[in-house]
Amino acid sequence: MKKSLNGKQTLLAAVSLALVYLICVLSFAEVLMPQTGKKTKKNGSLVVDISNMDEGYVMVRGKKSKKKQKLVVKTGKQELRYDINSSGNYEVIPLQYGNGKYTFSLFENMSGNKYSQAGQVSLTAKMTDPNRAFLYPNQYVDYTPDTEAVKKAAELCEGLTEQAEIAKVICNFVRKNFAYDYMKANSVKKNDTKAMMPSIDDTWKKHMGVCQDLSALTVAMLRSQGVPAKLMIGDRKDVYHAWVVAIVDGDEKRFDPTAELEGKKYKKSEYTLERYY
């Protein structure tokens, strides 16, 4: 005859099932997404949400307008320029250069190429882990949990827990399943900022892209699986170029999708970094 469970045994069984469920849930990497909060700094038309600075990003918006808006971010010797939407919606801006002072200046188009400053906010970033900035999407690495490349990364890495193993699986997938888009490379000009902005969705759909497309897609897949990764932009052997640096167990590992597809290897000294996101 089977014995019935007493109250204590029932409670223990319930706790055990809950732990099994929790372990199963935690085995899937969480796709981190930027969020707004309640802490903001304002000046003129510029609003900077600083609620999640410790996560390596801020949220920035200007006023709703029919005029084009640009954001200039200065930190140390670095100056970065972003096109900002004119709908008054927040955009995520990474604090990719780590701890220190950042100055955000919003400019509004007056006519032609003339812009007027519409607001400026300065802040000092104090992050516990500056690499958190490389686990979230931004303008240059734009994705959501529903992005096809992100969903594929989750499928490929199901059950994997080691960063080195995750990075290897994702980089091998990109190497084996994508091609370089020579037609786009020959038609896009370096100063065409709109055309140069990576499109992860288009790259996935075509399974091809130029260096910044292939690199951004790889970075998105890595970040979505908990591996901090940087989209690097600069020159390779004096040619404008983009590549990937993944931070695997604290060490920086370079992965150049374009070179890999060409079956080539380049030395670190052949790369000149201009900026990264």
C-alpha cells in the first residue's frame, strides 16, 4: 500500500519542483533590453534618462519636431555623433568608454547644413561593470528578442553556459552561413551615414552584408547570449572597416567576419581603431 505524503513532504516536493522550474528558466539567456526610469536630467529640449547608468547606457530624447536633430557625445578625447529621431521618443546611447565625464549636446537643424544647439547635459558615469554597455542594443547594434538572428542565437546556444563555447558556436555559424555583399560595398560611400548604418534584419534576410553589417549581426547574437561584444569601426590596412571584439571570460577576442569569409587572417597591428559601439 502506498503511503500518502504528509504536509512537510508535500511542501518539500513543491519546493523541489519550483527549483527545477527555476533552473530550467535560468538555463536560457535573458535578452537584455534598455528601459527608461524616473531619474532624468534636462536642459533646453534635451532630456537624458540616467536611471540605468550602471547598466552602461542612458536614454536620450529631444522634443517632437519636424526638424532633424543630432546628438554629439563627448568624453575624454572622443566625440561621437548620432542622428536622433524627431518624434520625441527615447533612444539608447551607450556609455561605451567606461567611467568618467560625458557631455551630451543636442542640435536642431535650422536650414541646409546649419544646426543650432538646443540643449546640453553633462554627467559622470560610475559603473560597477563597464562591460555591461556591451550587453544591450543601441543604434549601431539594433535588435530585440524577436529579431531573427537573436532567436537563432538562442536556438544554437540552448543549454550552453560557458562564454567561450557560446562565442565559438555563434562565430562558426556566421562564418559558415553568410557571404560578403560586394555589390553593396561598391555602391556605399563612407560619408553616407544612413547607408553605412548596419541593418541586422536585412543582413539576416539576405544572409550577406558588408563588414559593418556582418559585424553588427555577430555582436547582436553574442550580446543576446550574455557575451559582451563590441562593434569596432576603423581601418584595416588603410581600408575603412568594421570588426568584432568579444569579451570572453574577461579577455578580448577579435573576430573579423569579412576576413573569415575570405579565408584570411590579419595581425592586430593591421587594425586601426576609430570608435566602437
